[in-house]
Amino acid sequence: MKPLALVTSAGSLPIDVDMPLLLAACRTVGLQAQVCDWEDPQVDWGRYGAAVLRSPWNYVEALPAFLAWCDRVAQCTRLLNPPQVSRWSLDKRYLRDLAEAGVPVVPTEFVAPQVGEAASLAALGSLMARHPESGEVVIKPTVGAYSKDVRRFPRAAQAQAHLYLRHLQARGAHVMLQPYLSAIDRDGETNLAFFDGHYSHAIRKGAMLMADGTVHVPTQELRQARQADAQEQAVAGRALQAAARHLQLEQPLLYARVDLIRDGSGQPRVLELELCEPSLNLPFAEGSALRFAQAIARRMGG
């Protein structure tokens, strides 16, 4: 069997806490796994039986180049997850597709960069009017990672919120507006990991956006193991099924992470899908790295 490439970037590998466990699990199941930098021009991707996207986390600054790289590599080996998954899931406008498929998502208004000042102000006012129970609004670009450029504004600071919205638009970003669901301050968010379409494990992640405007980095200290309940697993499963239908996938996603938070009535809602290069929180679930490696081995042997 050809070796396996586990794809990262030079700057991301030192903070990829999943990688050591996954490498050990690959050895256990008989896979010859090698860590490869997606930006390294010396890598011969055709010599690998598969390339699994793990932590190329600098894609945010180089998204067109990264997506072009995905297309090139998929021509010479099996890229997992496939390029169309990355192209769709790295822009959070996919939430609109999930909502249209009946998946409960965090209510979201999208504002294009070319939308003018009056229309962008109207979009902000409309979101607030539709969610009077929420005292705050979250504004962020649709492409981003690690809460970068995400801001939270109280309802009374609509003028400042609109200025920030216009700032992101001026940078050419598509922008998303969401009511701040305060249950996250009590319950955190639940991140569920799936391998080959099957639920593996979950963690609780503490709230990232603070009321004073600061943003927590999602370090290991803000995470803890959590067993997702049946309702959370059902919503996450519906989201992944909707994604597979939308993308016309012939097989379940090799790996996926679904991030949920609860609304005011306790209903789990999808905050994000992480289908390209998610941290899978392997250190928090015994046996999870082995389950992932076994799923990879099945794909490479099939």
C-alpha cells in the first residue's frame, strides 16, 4: 500500500495536538503516514495513496491558492475530504444551504461586500428586529478561523456595529450577522466529531466572545470531554446528511466536526460545520485517534 500524507502547514503543525495521536494510531493499523506541508513544492503528491487534510490552517490568508492546490492534488491522489467539500465549507454561506434543507442553524443574515450603506444598515436593523430576545449581535466575515475578526455588539451600540460591518465590507468580505445566543455563556458549545458518517465523540468548548470585546483563543484549557445527547447527535447527523446531499457525495465524509449551541428554548442549532481541516479534539476521547485511523485505512483499502 502506498504511504499516507497527513497535510498541515509549517506554522500550524506545532499547535496541532491531534497529529501525534493520529500518527501513532496510523502505525497501529499498519499505515505508513507522513506529515506534509501543503506549501512545500518538493512534495510529490502522486506517490501517496491518499492525502488527508489535517491542519493547513493558514488557508485563510491564501484561500484561492489553497483551493487551487486542492484541485491539483486531487488529480494525482485521493484528497480527503475532496476539493468540493473544502470549496463549500470554508465559506460560512453554506449555513443558508443547511437552513433551506431544514437543518436548525443559528439565524444568520448575509451581507455582500458590494451592498451599500443604507442596505447594510437595514440588514442589521432587520436582524435585530427579528430577534428582540437577543441583546447583542455577532458580526464576522464568512471566511475565517479561530474567531479572527469576530465581534460582539450590544443592541444599544448599533452605530458601532454598523461601522464594523462596513469595515469588513470595505475589505471585500462577505459578512454574516447573527443574534448572540446567550445560552453559550452557560452551556458553551458542543463540538461533535464523526468518522465515516458515524458519531465518535464530543467536547464542550467555552464561550469565545467576551462581553468586553475580547476574544478567547480556543486553547485546550477551554475544552473538556462531553457526551453529546441524542438530540445533539440527531441535529448534527441531519446537518451532515444535508451537506452530503448538497455536494452529491457518493460516500459519507471521512471526517467531520459539527459545532452546536442552544437557542433560548434549548434547541441545538448548528453554529458551524468543520469539514476541511478541523481540530478533532482527539486528546479528549480515548480511542478516537484509532477510530479515525481505521476509517482512513478502510478508504485506502477500498
